[in-house]
Amino acid sequence: MSVEIDPERVLKPMRETGSAFFIATGVIGLGLLVFLEAWIHQITFGVGAVTGIGDWGISGGVPWGLYIGGFVWWIGVAHGGIAISAAVRVINIDRYRPIARIAEVLTVLALGVAAFNIVLSMGRPDRIFNTIVQWPFTVHHSPLAWDIAVISLYLVLTLTYMTLSLRAEISGLRDHLPKWFGPLYAVITLGYTEREDEKIEQILWWLAVAILALVPLLSGGVVPWLFSLIAAQPAWYGAAAGAAMLTESLTSALAIVVIATAAFRYTYDWHDIIEDRIFLDLTIALAFLALATAWFTMHDILTGAYIAPVNIGALTGGMLTLPFFWLAIAGLVIAIVGLFVMIGWSDRFFSVPALCALSAMLGITILNKKVMFVVEGLMYPTQPPLTNLYPTGSYSPTFVEWILFLGTILMVVFGFLMLSKMIPMIELEPEEVKRTALPDGGDETGGDH
């Protein structure tokens, strides 16, 4: 069923800016200044001095922590975000069109901050440059070199996908868009003619198919494969590792899409464009994804606790004593129960704010699981004689690490604020664009605008 969208409602946030926007920008700007100060502090004194990250082995440290856990989390969010948008186009589910571009924008921003988490983990920004320049050599011994390649591939695909989908809209709405972004619009519409519309739509459909094929390959394949090949650390390999990581990626991505979509709906009064039924459908999808995440978590516990190899048994036993693990379990259980209650008794218990709260809980829970996944795999030495020589590692994120990671979240929010002023956050159909582009906004006979 086609969704009728008033283009003027979609374009209004781009042309009108209220005090709330400036207040939000100012608050986020202050947060980013704190982030910048913390980053300069880390660069000045070194990663080892200001973080809980340490040397592995006889030093009893853990070389990866919150930054790499955050990287894995953001990569999963990016993969899931673009999968949502691609699925809307491939399956042609027009009723979900209002959330498609929000998911695309989330993907671009998430890929950017995922790459930035690698920079934070490396310590100095120039190291990422050296890794890229010397990629043919670093790829043989650095898993982060592969991560950079994966991010680059997905970023090119996503930017191409989003740019192609914007060309006709920007060209048709050029006179209705902010003038100061003219150079950006000129780049997006370079060489555009209406004759390309049909061909572009075909290209977008095939790009969406390619993206949907790559999501399980990358999020459920390459990323877990890279971990599983690093010294065969406990918890980094297993038959269900890829499927578990893919499920968690889709869960966290859908949770953040829910929050972002609700924020746009509330801020710009798009209640009739992004209807409750869309959120109810997202609730159903999120509930079953969360249930699958819980199932894979139970799978890890059972296989690690029942007559497991020594190193995996030690890891599982240690994990069961961590408060963070039980916080993750509590988050999953509460979210699953809450989501299914809203599904079963939607007329009484369903509400968008409650869905956002449960989505935030799921997002934090999966971030917690990602960090534990990274850290626990490095805490326990695997191969003899290392098990006799190396002590169990230890790690606890410092205040600086938390500030820098929270800074990446602020970057994404700031990116949404800025992009909402540059491009329509809801994709418009060609007929809607043409209707808006007419001199009187809809009468083909002409008139004053």
C-alpha cells in the first residue's frame, strides 16, 4: 500500500530552524569539546598511560578493550542499518519508506565512528595512515587492516547507494532547498538528466540486492572470521559465532533505527507520516531478534560450562562471575519480556516511548556483550606452554575511554542534526517531487509560488 507523504512537511525542517535546534547543537558541541580534550590528553600521554589497555602476556594486560568493542558494535549497527533500507527497496515495502533514509544515514555515520574507534585504539592518528599506505604488508599481520578494508568497501557502497537515491530528489527540489548547500547539491546532481531515472532505479535495486548479500557475508562472516583466526583465542571461534554476531548486529541496528525514527517523528511532528503501526511492526522484528540473541547467549554458556576445554571453561566460569555479564542477561530478559508484552497486548501496553526505552536497553546490552566478547577472548591464554607462563589478563575501562566512546555517540547525533538540514530525511517518490517542484506547489496550470 502506497504511503502518501506531503513533501512540504519533509522539507520544512531543512528550511526552518527553531531554538531547540540551536540548543541541541550547543549542548552537543560542548560535549564534543570535552571529547576533543580527552582525545588530546590520550595522544599526549599515550594509550597505555590513560586507559585500562595493557600488554598481553606476562604483563597480564588486555591490548583491546572498549574501543575495539565499540568498533565491533558500530560496524554491526552500520551493517544492520543499510540492510533495513535495502530490504525496503528490494521487497518494495512502501509503508516502511519513511524509515529507509534514516537507516541509510545511520549507516554512513556508524561506519565513520567505527573507523574512528580504530584510530582511538591505535593511539596516534598517523598509525591509521601508515596502516592504509602499507596495506599490502600490514594485512598479513594486522586484523585491523582487514577491518579498514571492510569499512572502506561498505562506505563506498552506502555512499553510492544514498547519492544515487538523492539525485532526482535534489534536482527536482533544488529551488526549495537551502541555498548555502548549493555546492553539495551540485556534486550530487552532477550530469543529472531525467532520462537516467529509470536506469538509476534499476541500479539502486541491484545495489540493494548486493548489500543484502554482503551483510551476512561481512557482519556474520568476515568480522567473526577475523577474530577466530587471531591465535585461536577462547570465545572467538565456534560454529555459531557468525550467526550470533549477525543477529546481534541486526538487533542493535534496529534498536537505534527505532530511537532515531522516533526522535524525528517527535521533533518534526511526523506522527501521520511515521505511523504507530510502523513502530509496532518494528517491535515484532526487534522482539524476535532479541530472542535469537538470547538463544545464542545461552548456547555460549551451555557449551562453555559443560565439560568444556580448560581454557573455554575458565573463560565461561570467569564470565559468570562478572556483574557486567549479568547486566547483559538482565537487559536481554527485560527487553524481551517488555517487547512481547507490547506485542500481545498492544492496545494496552504499546507506546513509542516505552519501545524507545527497551531499544536503548538492547543497544546498551549488546554493546556490553561486544566489549566482553573482545576482552574475554584476550584474558585467558590458549596454547601451551603459554597457559603456564601467562597470567589471566585484566581490564577495566577508564574515565578517558568512556568519554571518548560516548563522544562517538555524540558524533552520530551531531551528524544527524547536520544532515537533517542538508538532505530530506524521508525519501520522496518522483511524483511527490514533481508536485512540489511545480510553480504553485501542485497545480500544473501554473501560478505564483
